[in-house]
Amino acid sequence: MFSDHGARQLAFSRVAGAAGSFLIAGGGFAAGALPVGITFVTEVRHARLGLVCVYSGLALLLLAWWWYGRVTRSTPDESCRTHWQTLALWGAPFLIAPPLFSRDVYSYLAQGLMIDSGLDVYRYGPAVLGGAFAEQVPAIWQHTPSPYGPGFLIVAEAVAGLFSSHLVGGILAMRLVAVGGLILLAVALRTLAASAGVSPAAATWLAVLNPLVLIHFIGGAHNDALMAGLLAAGLAAAVRNRPVLGALLVAGAALIKAPAALGLVAVAVIWAGRLRGSWPQTRASVAVGFTAALATVLITAVAGTGYGWITALGTPITDGNWSLTGLLGRWSATMTQDASGAELAHSLWRGAGLLATLIVAVLVWIHRDRLGPVYGLGIVLVALVLFGPAIRPWYLVWGLVPIAAVAVGQGVRRTLAGFCGLLVLVVLPDGFAADGGRLMLALLGALLGVAVFMAARIAVVR
């Protein structure tokens, strides 16, 4: 139970976070990833004001999340009831907002409609579809085949089929799918945390209430929410001695986005630890591999998209991507005088990133008994994001989830929380690159949010 002072602090942090969410959602109607040709609010022309509102809200939500974690840490609620209520309070505004921080949801809907129209999404980009849905997809992805697995395309086709003439309805449906993935993640996280002796409340605070998760999983309606939910559910099933179900769920996650396939290794290690007799790791690996292969065949058959998703894994990455290897590739390319030399530089750095990821994976495997399979999976997923050819802020959640579930050390948790806080601020609400003027407006908004939070905390909580 909270003391009177603790109850006031808790109420303040929740109200401040809700205010931040409403500011982000409200600002999104002017500065978000708005659909072309549809006006959410009549004569909305205040994109600058919207940007200030969004960043004021981001600052409020971040500070409220940090303060909320500090308050609840001293009086943990292991039932997570308080956290569930806070999730509903902070997440609800994003349900009614336009897409935020990314235009990926438009690609999901366009690809779903392509399948519904009999087009091959692993061969063509949305440009061949035409119409209002395809028009929303950024030009850079108009001719790019889908990089998603058949598991997600089943969902996308179902949504697009229901809302083929209602873009706003399709966006809301995709957002509800993401919310379902987030709820699945929150439920599975409690099982994983309890199995590792970690506070479920602390794990939920870091991996579910995290503003990085809220703004991108709900606000951006990303399919990573469903992937992360299935991955966490599969790991939770494995630690509860249901490895076959675990392998099926993780395979389902991998058929949404391929990086989740690394979770199959974790399931195999967990399974091997419970087997008796000779060659437990080999037996477990074969069983997990067979289960995953069977799930892949069945899901691909249901999707009806064929196995083009295997070749689509090589969907090209833009050289302008802000990944570490992309930055180094561009830096190296400036030293060459011809296009072939620049392309070679990019390829070499991408290869170096892959090598670095493999080295991390080998080191994790060597120390798997000390790290544990779930923690090791989180480390490898983080390495895959940091050294991979493409990076988006929400990709960090792939590794954040397993680490948040089992990491005991406060240093690791604080580092991840701080990194997430920085990543919350790096993408503008319309999903496009920033210029100097908009950066100044974003900074102004963030400073206003900080000032409001600090003044309100002094007035309410002292």
C-alpha cells in the first residue's frame, strides 16, 4: 500500500503521463504521419504548433514514466494491477490519433490489399496497386517488395479486406492488432520475470510502459508489437515446460519479422536443460527445428503467398539509413571517386556489421550457462539492431523485452531505460527527416514539457 505522500506521487505521475499522451496525440493531428487526401481536422494548417505539442508531450511522458518507476519501485505491485491501469491511461490517447512517427502502417494496408487483389507482394511494390492506399506509401518504398513474413500478411490481408475502402478504419484495425500484441507481451513478461526471480512490476515498467513502446507500438501501429508479443509468449511457454507450444509461437513471430527466429535457439536451450539422457541439445534442437518447419509450412500455406518471403529477406536497404554500418559506409564512400567504390564501401561495412553480430552470438553461446537463454537472446537481438544494416528506434524493443524480463542488475536496466529515453526523441512525428527549423521547434517543445513537469511536481508533490 502507498502512503498518502506516495499516493500523491503516483497520481501525479499517472496524470502527467496521460497529459503527455494527449499532447502527443493531439499534436499528431497537425504534425503526424497524416494520410494524403484525408483531413482529420478541418483546415489543419498548424504543423509547427503540432510539433511543439508533440515534443512537449514526449518530455512529459518520459519524465512521468521515470517518476512513476521511482514511486512504484519502493512499493512494488507484483499483481501489476497498477501498471495495467496506467497502461490503459497512457495508451488510450494513441488509439484515436493519426499514425505517428512512421508511415509503415500504410505499407501494411497496401500490401494486404495487394494480396486481396491477387498481386504478389514478394515480387511487386505498392505502386502496382495504385489508388488511395498505395498513395500513402512513401516514394522510397513504392517499388519495394514486402519484407514481412506470411504470418503478418495473413493479418494484413484480413484487415485490408474488411476496410478496403476505409483507410481510417484500416489504420484503427492495425492499431488494435498492435495493442493485442502488446497485451500478449505484458502477460508473457510476468511469467518470464517470475521464472528468473525478477520483479514482474519492474519488468513491465521497462518493457511495456516504456514511452518508446507506447509511441511506436500503439502510435505507430507497428507489426513489431505482434512479433514481440508472440516471441515473449513462446519463451514463456518454454520456461513453463511447454517447449512445443513455445517453438510454435516463436515460429509464428519469425513469420512476422525474421529476427524473431533467433528465439528458436533460446527455446531449444531451455528444452535441452529439461531433457535427460545423452545428447540433450541435439535432440532439443532437432525437435524445435521440426516444429518450426512444420509451422512455417502450414502458415505459408494458409497465407497463400508462397515462399517468396525467403528471397524478400534480401529487400534492399537504403544507403541513407542511420544505422552504424550505414554511417560508416557513407563516411567511407566519401573517400572514393566512383559509384562502384562507394557501393563496395557500403557492402564491406555491412559485412563487418554481420561479422560483429556473429561474434557477439558466439560469445553468448560460449557463456550461455551463465547468461541464460533468454538473457542471451536479448543480447544477440540488441547486437543485431546495433550492427545491422537498418535501424529504427522501435527495433531496440526486440532485445529490450527478453533483457527486461530476466536482467537482475540495475545497471543494465538503467542503461536500457536511458537509451530508450534518447530514442523516443529522435524521430519526428511525421516520420520524415528533420531540418533545422523543425529541430528548433522540437527542442522548444521538449523544454516546455520539462518546465511544466518540474513546476507541477513542485506544486503537487512537495
